[in-house]
Amino acid sequence: MKECLLKFLITGQLLMIPLFADKLEARVVYSDYMSYNYKSDRYISKYIYDFSKIDDIKTRKKLFINYMSLIIDTENNEIMGNRKKILELKEKKELTQRNLNFINNIEKVYLMQVSESAAEIDWKELLNRVDVIPTELAITQAAIESGWGTSGFAKRANNIFGHWTYKVGSGLVPNERKPGMTHEIAVFDSVNDSVKKYLLNLNTNNAYKRLRVLRSELRDKNQEVRGDVLSAGLQSYSEMGNDYVKMINSMMSDISKIMES
């Protein structure tokens, strides 16, 4: 996305919003539903804006893309920070207890066996998991799963990516749930939490191991981590299988053009 941002004064703070956002609904999206922490350089959105209020489809999509990209980039940046530290520690001859504690915390988050010593650390698998998901791919799945931010579950539960939970009473029961099924729609405290769950899901779930392998192969070749390559590892995300991947790639091409415009 081109760096075309405008400083906008909100409640005593400067928030960066897209320069194209000259309509009232655009300013509402960024002023009422987005905050920026300068110390941590993080964009945070407690609740998702009801994008169904924006009648013009082109404006709605562009706003959704820019809104989600700020949050996705925020969470990807956190992952990249941890990845860089892991790479630095990997090159050290010895690890301090503090270094090992850091690695152990990452291992727990990414559902790996906790290492008792530096010799036990599976660096390759750690780096396979602690890595980013291309922004254009994440936005595309967010658009598909949330209907461009208009679905009931997105608005009521901050659930942007269709995540389920099997903890009874913790989520929302879908009206179309089949008899015998027990899943509920997960509820998130913020849009950021929904994005974090999505990234962690792709980085840990065995169903997306191929995605991680494809990403690792790109890294080994010093090539860009591209959404159109990683999408081949997402057949299991939907019952549609390969048709879902085709849908992703088709939409991602259009979204990438909007991001570059």
C-alpha cells in the first residue's frame, strides 16, 4: 500500500489515517474505531466498524482493506520482532537463562515442546512457526470470512476469520449449526485479538503445515514471502478445499491492486 497518510487530531493524539479518507464515514472508521500507541507503534481496534453502513461498495472495500492492513501489519510486526530476536539468539555460542526463558515462552505460545537447554531447541521448527502471514493474504481471508466486515459474527464477536470454539457457553451459537455439532463462534475482546488468533492458527495448526513449509522454502531462497504462494496451503481452511484457494487467489489479485493504488 502506498504511504499516503494524513495526521488527524483525535482526543489530543495524532492518528494516521489514509489520505483518501475524505468522507465522513471514513473519518468515523479511523477516529472512533482505531487508536494508535506511539510507544509500542501499535494500531489497536477494540471493536470493528459496521462496514455495512457504507453504501458505496468501492469505498467500503477500500476502507476495509486499509483498516485491516493497519491491524494485520501491527500484529505481523510483533511476530517479526520475535523472529529477529530468535535469529540473533540462534547465532550465539551460549544462551543466558534469560535468553532461554524467552525461547521457552515462544515455544509455549507456538505449541512446541519446551526446551530445558539450548541444545534441545528445535531452531528450524521454531523459525518455521514464528513468521509472518502476507498482509494481502490475511486481508483476503478477512474479507471472505467476514463479508468485508459486514457479517453478524464480525460485528457481534469481533470474529473476522470465522474461528470456532468448543468451550460451551464461551461463544455464539450459529443458527445454521447442524444437529450433533457443538462448536460455537469464538468471541474476541478486540479486532487485534482476532487477527492474533488467525496468525497463530496458521503458524501452529497441523492443517496448515504445508503453508509453513512453502514459506520456509521461500525464506531459504531469500525470496519474498508471497500470499499467492502460501495460499496453496489453505485447502483445509474451508470445506470448499481447492475451490477456496482459487477464490482466495482471485480476490487477492484484486485486493493487491487496490492496496497499490
